[in-house]
Amino acid sequence: MAGSGNSYTTSDLSRKSGDIIAEALRHPVTITQRNKPRLVLLNIEDYERLTRQSDLRVVGTIDSMSDALLDEFEAAVDVYSETEEMVR
């Protein structure tokens, strides 16, 4: 089959779509166009697992930070500010 490893060109995809799809059912396959990665084909189970994992991410704000984490954040900002002033 054309391509190297898990990577195929868009031309490979049009000529060998059945083989590439069969491989994508086993593990993710990268499709390149003009030598740049453009697409990834993966089976539905992997896709659903990835979307479930992304749903677990939580967005927080400074208001929702614990006091300890806020103190740590403010200390890091102070160190950064002092370093920036010394560079100038």
C-alpha cells in the first residue's frame, strides 16, 4: 500500500480508500496534502472517547479558584512583573 506508516496522501486516499479505511478502523491514519498533515481518520469508538474526554474539561475563573491557588497565581504574576522590570 502507498504511504509510509500511518500517513497517506490525498491521492492515496482516492486510489486506495478501502485499504486506508480498513487501516483507520484499527488505528488513526493521517492524510496529508502537499506534504502537510490535513486530516485524521479514526474509528468511531476513538472519536467518541475523545469527545467524551473533552467534555470533562472545566472552565474556571479567578473567582472560582481556591485561596491557595489564587495566592500561588498572584505570586507567579509578581515574579514575572519583577523579571520584566529588570529586563527593561
